Amino acid sequence: MRTQKIFNELTKSKALNTNTRKGRNDRLQGLRNECLLARYFYYGYYKNRSYEDTLRTLVSEFFLSPNTITNIIQSNPEQLFAIKSRATVNCYFQNKWPHLKW
């Protein structure tokens, strides 16, 4: 009811109204980007997929548009090269993200 909403707003104390940050969590977004870059490297290096197939697979796995995925890849080249240097063995991926099929 409309009047109940007004009543609740009037009677709430300021201690209960904490300002919470809304939107995306930067830490979680960074973890997602790291996993996306690892999958990008994995499909290209270990599975020898074409760029288009890799992009199509990442779109279905991460529910992101192709433009967003290419932007993430282009804005994180140093992180991608770090993944390349650590991922000389396939068990790196399995230990880091055990819930995914590598």
C-alpha cells in the first residue's frame, strides 16, 4: 500500500539506512575477466579453435556480448600474457577453476 510505504519511510531511523554501493563488484568482475581470459587462451592454445569459434563459445559460457568479450581481451593483454606464462601445463587451469571442464 502506498501509505504503508510512506509510514515506513517516516519511521525508519537513520541508523537502519546504510548507504550500500549498488552496481557491479569490481573484485568479482576482475575474477570473471581472469577466468574469461584463461578460457580464451585455453580454447586457442590447447584446443586449436579458430577465433570465431572461441568467441562463440565464450559468449555462451559467460553470457556476454562479443563486443564486451573483445573489449576485455584488448584491455588486459598483460594479464593474458601472465596466464600464458603460468599455463604451460593443463593442471594450472584445473587447480585454479576446478568447477569448469578443461
